[in-house]
Amino acid sequence: MLIKFFPNGKGAGAGPVGYLVAERVLAYDGNRDLIRDADGQPLTVTRDPLPEVLRGNPERTEALIDASRHQWTYRAGVISFADSDAPTEGQQAEVMDHFERLAFAGLDGEQYDMLWVRHSHEDRVELHFCTPRLELTTGRSLNIAPPGYQDAYDSLRDLMNHRHGWADPMELERVQEVRDTIETPTRAQGRDELHTWILDQVSVGLITDRASMLDALTDAGFDIPRAGKAYLTAQDPDTGERWRLKGEIFHEDWQADPAEREIERGTGHDPAGLRRLDDIAIGELQDRFEQHCDQRAAYNRDR
């Protein structure tokens, strides 16, 4: 099981909520490449089974996102299970409960809104979530994944995976599950969000050099009007908006280092067969999770 936050988070609620409950979506092949027709237009497929709303109300969540006056209007992501995990209904409820306990620590139920939608059309369970970045009693911004959030949600991931014997995405052999949760970005998003999406692709090996980066951006629907020696320019063909992308990874001769990608993923792989979590007591993992909940509760109460 892994937890992934999507980098986008601006705009109207129809985008993120619509994605969660949509019956038809873009079609991808086994390599996660977008499938196009003879004219080059992306194909769509019907999700089978259809998405299931487990908690919350899509219309309410969309309306609350639309009511936000803040620049960042929502947070969305997914808790994805490996094929072999096969979580029961009770275990899925346990994961959602623990996620909300961490994300909204110190808050009462009337202070936040949370939408959970289950996807199972790719032959594994995915618990998608979307929450307005609003504390509902004051209208103030409520970000459940502030800077440095990763450690807190990693503690939840490790606790659940150890407790139930689920696949650890930080092991090398589980990298495909990580790849499959990196969704294609919507166009017309900001430079920072696009940059984050590109780094996600690099971290799991989907982008390895300038050529594969150009392919990924093109498949995501962007035009590349300029490709300099040390930068790229990405353009939304619908709005004409452009973003100049600079940095080491955008140099024309850049190539990803596989060893560095493994370090970034924190694989902890042991050739002798010892898995990453085997030497950690369940009590220690529980304590780590509780500590993050306490820290988050103190922060929320102060605000």
C-alpha cells in the first residue's frame, strides 16, 4: 500500500471531483502510455467497475472547493494497494480512519470535508481522496499536506503495511505500483506543479533523459515550442499559456542516474531477502504514527 498526493490543487472543484467519479477516462496501454486513434486524438474507456463513493458527498465537496477564496483550493491524492494486498472492506475503512485521524488531527468532524471514492477498474483497490483546503467554521486555509508532510504519511503507510503484511512500495520489486499512481497532469496548471509532476516521473524511472521528458510532456497534452540547451518551454495549446522550465534536469544532455533514483525512493533493499520493515517492531511504528498525529493536532489547534 502506498499514499500519493497529487501536485495539482488550484481551480474549480469540477476538475478533481469530476476525475474521481467520472465513468469514462483516458486510455493507457500496459506501459502507461496514452493510447491515441489514427488522427492522434486520445482515446477514452469506461471504468469497469464504476467508481464507488465510500464517504462524503461529491456535490458538497465540489461546492466547498468553489467557495474557497484561497489561491490553493483543494488537496487530492490516492491510497493505492498492490494486487496482492486484497484489503477487506474493514481494512479499507481502517486505513481511511487512520488517514483522517492524521490529516485532521485536533479537529472535529464539522471543521472539515472529505470525499473518498474507490476505484477498482485496474484490478486493484485505489482509495482516492479529495478535501477542500478550508477549515469550515472559519474559512481559513487548511492544508493536510504542508511542507515536510511526507514523513507523517510515511509513518501511516509503514504501520498499515507492517500490520497487514501488505506490499511495501519502497522495496525495489514494488516500483510498478508507484509508477501507476503518477497520473497525467491536467493542462493549464502552474509551473511549480508541472515541475513537481516531472520530478515524480524521474523518481520512478518514467523520465530518464531529455527525449523521454519531451515524450511525457507531449503525451500529457503540452506543446513544446522551444527546447534550448538548458531549458524547455511547455505550452498549453488550449490557452496559449507558457512556462519556462529551468534547472539541471532540463539540460539537453541530462540523464537520470539509476542509482540516485533508488536512493530517492528509499528502497532499503537487502539482497539477502530481508525486507525493509522486518526489523522494525510494530510498536515502534505505532509510536511514530502517534507522534505525528500529536504534532499535527498541536499545529491545527494553534491555528
